[in-house]
Amino acid sequence: MADDAPIKIISDNRRARFDYELSDRFEAGLVLTGSEVKSLRAGHAHLTDAFVSFAKDGVDLVGGYIAPYEHGGYANHIPTRKRRLLLNDREITKLRKGVEQKGYTVVPLKLYFKRGRAKIEIALARGRKTHDKRHATAERDTKRQLDRIRKGGSAE
């Protein structure tokens, strides 16, 4: 069954793709309050300092920022509170094994709406060394130059 539901991206952690070598990706739901959902629909969130931690009974997103809803009043939320991620037991076990045995970390990549539900894409990741980052930058620049040449533009 192909999952072709349109998604509306709220926040994209592009820095994680540069700093980490990504392997397995997972889609997780989020446990949110009403004011958090309204703030997300307005696009007021970012994942730059966020990470995923393991609790005894589940997985949490820590440090993800969702701005207070402007019309929230006294019932507004705390912008950087821990948020529970909704994953099944098999996925949690796979993530936990990757972190404990293989030395990976779990990083959030994207926050988006899919079929009206807030979702987050997380990935098992291994940190890149400085020389790996330089190599990735050089590859990206070479690819851009080749694309320009193919389109009929100049290389420089």
C-alpha cells in the first residue's frame, strides 16, 4: 500500500543532514496540546536544538521549540517542554539497540502535517567528522556545477 498522502512541512532540520550520517528513518506521531497544534498550523516551530531521549516507558522529543499560540491566553503551553513520541514497540526497540550497541544517536529531521496529524521524522544517525563534512560539501558543489552545465549554463 503506497502512502501518497500530501504533507505540509512545518520545520526541517537541514543542519542534521550535514552534521550526521543518517541511516534508518522513522515516522512518529506527537502528543500535543491544542495550543501547540494551532501554533504548528501557523508554522511557528523549529527543531535546531532538539534531540530524542529514551524514558522508561517510551521516547520523548526534548528541546523542540513550538512558539506559544498568540491567541492562547492563560491556557498556553510551555514552548520547550518534553513531548512524547508515538512509536510502536518494535520501532522503539530498534532505536534503543542502535543507540546502545552501535553508538548511534537519534535526531529529529522534519516536523510536518500528514492527513491532518502532526508527525515527526526521526533517524538513527552517526556524527560526521570534519573531513567527512568537507567531502560532503565538495560533492554537493560538484553536483551543482554538473547540473548547471547540463542546463546549458556556465560552470562558474
